[in-house]
Amino acid sequence: MHIRKQRLLTPGPTPLYPPALHAMMASDIHHRTEDFRQVYRACLADLKEVMGTAHDVLLFAASGTGAMDAAVSNLFSRGDKVVVCSAGKFGERWAEIAKAYGLEADVLTVPYGEVVTPRQVAEALERQPAAKGVFVQASETSTGAAHDVQGMAAAVAQTGAIFVVDAITGLGTMPLDIDRWGLDVVIGGSQKAFMIPPGLAFMSVSPKAWKLADSATLPHYYFNLKKEKKSGDAGESSWTPATALVLALAEALRYVKRLGMARLIENAQLLALATRAAAAKLGLELFAPGSPGSSVTALKAPAGLDSGVIVKEFRSRFGAIIANGQGSMKGKIFRIAHLGYFDFADLFATIAALEIILNANGHPVPYGAGVAAVQETCAHAMAAPAAV
Ligand SMILES: *Cc1c(COP(=O)(O)O)cnc(C)c1O
């Protein structure tokens, strides 16, 4: 009661993998030395391996948005026609970046909680045959919805456009077959399923995207994909890298490789499945019931209860930080994260705490009803033969 451990239960930053955190203490290292080049090379190679791609992978000292910005400023020219899929706050970010750089964006907007369909993308590309790019979120973290990236990719691949995927919470929570599906640019961030603090972003770049870079004329300086590729080939970054984070990333990637990306994904999927089962038992509605993703589950607060109260009570009663809704969803939904270093014990605690909070705020639920649903999912998964 009186001791409240701080628990970070948000979809970014996520709980840290302790050995990665400890690795950061060795950052009294210079970045233009062979010792550091070894670590940097390992990060690039391991990122390629866990992302499952033969494409080039680049690393940036930035939060995820930096890599989104870099994708636009390096691959496009002012006035280029593009298609933006916007299903939430992060889709809106693509539209804002495109606008900031003077691209002509056809923005396919769907209500929060819904998704843009491959059919809509195909139709937009028919309307706009000269489109140079299509932008999407694999997982729209603000609503908990996941896009049919494979279906969209099939439509994009038949055109001259490149497919740019913000997979910042998609990587490690859903299968993404970058090379076979035709995902030209795939962006990830350190503070999501990669279990380390914010500050690193990475990006895979396909040959089709590199070709577009050759004719792109937008100005850029710090984020220079070609320069970064050249530096990376030499085991270095173009500028002073975030050395502590690179050390952490190397450690976290060793763990993800040992675990296997498929198991990391399955872990998030099982936690999401269990959370949905618990929500049903507690009478809580999903915010994105049509295509719920596995990075985060967005739940509607019960009628008459502001989701901000639930968020506040998690903090005041249990020291736990969970995510409120963003923008106009604030106060209406709360979000339970599953990506990266989350396990079933975390979820038992989260749902047990939620039951106490609901009961204390005028929404009686039977104690243990949600927890039992999580336990059943867990026990069932443990009894089943390993899926991977
Ligand atoms: C976290 C996140 C980002 C990046 O946000 P930063 O604050 O720049 O790291 C982008 N897209 C999605 C879908 C995200 O979840």
C-alpha cells in the first residue's frame, strides 16, 4: 500500500531491459575507435536480422519522428504527389510532415478507431497515377488499430510509388515481411519494442527507395540517408552518435535475437489477446474493435468516467504510468501496452489494479474477473506446444 514501485506501462517509452540499461554505463568510449565501430556494426547487422530484411538499415540519433522527417526530406521533391493514410495522431503526423515539405498529399482520413483499407489505397493510386509515395502507420499507437500493411503493399508495388511504413510500434508486435511484401522504407524507434530509452530511430531503405533518392531535391542536412549509408558501411555514424543508447541497443538486440523476433511478436499478441478477453469480462469496450493491433490495446472508459481519472489513479494508487488518449481521444480512452519487455505478470498486475480502480470509481466489477481471463489465456498458451 505504502510502497509504490514506479512502473512504466505506456506504449513508449516502454519498460527497459535491465542488461541494456546497465550497458549504458560503459559509454566512456569514443565513437571513432575500433571498439565502438564493432558495437555500431553489430547494431546495424542485428537490426537487419531482426527486421528480417536484406535492405540497407540506417541508424539515427533521434526519436522516431526524426526518421519520419528524414524519409520525406531525402526521398521526395517539393510538389511531389503522395498518398497519406491517416487513422490517428501518427497518421496526422505524416500529413503534417508532407505539408511542411511542400508535398501534395492526398490524405485518406478515417475516423479514429478505424483503418484505411488496401482498397482505398488502390483507389487513391488510380486517381493519382503519378504518386511518388504512400505513407502509413503499421500500428496506429494512438487508437490501438493495426493496418493491413501487406494488402496495401500489394497495391503500391504495382505503381512507381514507394511504400513508407512507420512501424515504430509495428516492429516486434506484428509480422512485417519487408522484402517480400515490398515495404520500401520501414521505420523503427528505440523506446518501443526495442526495450531501451528514447533517442534512436532506424530505417530500412529498399533499392526502389534509393532510386527515388537520386532524383529527390528537398533540402536536408543532418538527416542525410546517403551519407549515413556510407558512414554505416564504415562502421560509423555521420555525426556523434548517442553512444550510450547504441551500447544499450546492442545489448537489447542480442536479447531479441536470442528470443527470436517471432517470439517477441507472439508475446505481444498473447498479451493483447488476454487484454481483450479481460476487457470483455469487465464490460469495457475496445476503441478499435475492427482491427485491434497487438502493440497496445485502447479501451473506452466506462460511460460517466473520464479516462484521465483511471490514468491518475493508476499513478496515485500503484505508481504505474499508463497512457491516456491523445488529442480528442483524451479523457475517453486509456491504453494498455504490450510491446517489448512486457510479460504476463505485468498484465496480471495491470488488470488487477484496473479492477480496483473501476470499483473505487462507481463501476463495480467482480474482483478477479478480468484477471482470470488473463490467467486463462496465459495458462492456455503455456500448455500449447510452442508456436514458433
Ligand atoms: C512513438 C511513435 C512515433 C514516434 O514518436 P517519437 O516521439 O518521435 O518517438 C511515431 N509513430 C508511432 C506510430 C509511434 O507509436
